[in-house]
Amino acid sequence: MIEHFIEKLKQDHNKWLNIQHLFAEQSIPAKTILLREGMIASRMYFVKQGCLRIWFNKDGKDITFQFFFEGQAVSSIESFISKKPSLFTIESIEASKIISISKEDFDLIQNEYPELKEGFINILLQRLSNYAQLFLSRIKDSPQERYELLLKEHPEIIQRIPQHYIASYLGITPVSLSRIRNRH
């Protein structure tokens, strides 16, 4: 998705020359916090390589909500847009390469190049779809069914993410996840 967004920007060489400096690329180690729960999101991140997760604290327990891999955008969108405190933390799971843009620069690009709003709307719609799927799965599916769906639709999560994060994401304990995996 990020490649599509940046390729759209690069289509007009002069336009890209004017704004490429607004995108900061950096390499970060695993377990790097990019945004803390309760802070205001001032940047949007695009995963070039690696994996990020969003999580929140519930009664001292770390609850993983979503994972982001290569080509995906992540921010606390609600916080980024409304400037309200984020409901979750964004953290790298693996050493990662990310591209980021500040809220101010993002708004500048949106105002100067309104045709890019389509890309942002696509990011928002994909995120909304992910939230809806997760919400419905938690209501209607058993832990076994959630694991099987994850295995079928997102094998990269099973291959790359530590089990305790997967268990948290599925809403089960690591012991329950181990039992489910042993039955498979």
C-alpha cells in the first residue's frame, strides 16, 4: 500500500522533488516504541521492512490488537486526525525500516495535492475493514476458529510473531495457544 502511495507521488517528478524531503526513513531495533498510549500521534508510519504492532494496557496486561508488515501504514489514526490521546502504543516487534511523515507535512501534501486523498481514504478503509473482521471474529469464533482463520489468512503472523503476542491478539493465554497448536 505504501509503495502505491509513494508511486502516485513520484508520477510527477517535480512534485516528488518538492516533497520527498518530508518523508523520513529510519532503521529501528526491535521493541522500539514509536507512540505511547495516551500521547498524541504526530506521525504516520509506513513499514518498509519488518513488523510493528499496536497494543494497549488492560489492568497491567499487554493486549496486542493488530500487526503491520511491509507495505502497510500505521498510526493511531483517530489521534492523528483529531489530536486526541492515542488509545494504544505502537511498537516494533522486529528490527524494522520505516518511513514516516509528520501530521503537519501530511496535511500540507493533502492540501497541495488533493488527488492523494484517495490513497489516504484507502488506508482508512483497509484499517476499518481489519477492525470489523477482528471485532466479529472475537464475538462469533472460538479460539480454535480464530487461530485457524489466522493460519489461513495471515500465515506471516504465525511465522514471524512470537507466540505470546499471537496469544494476546487471539484473546487467549499462551498455554491455550500451545494446546491449539498441538492439536493442529
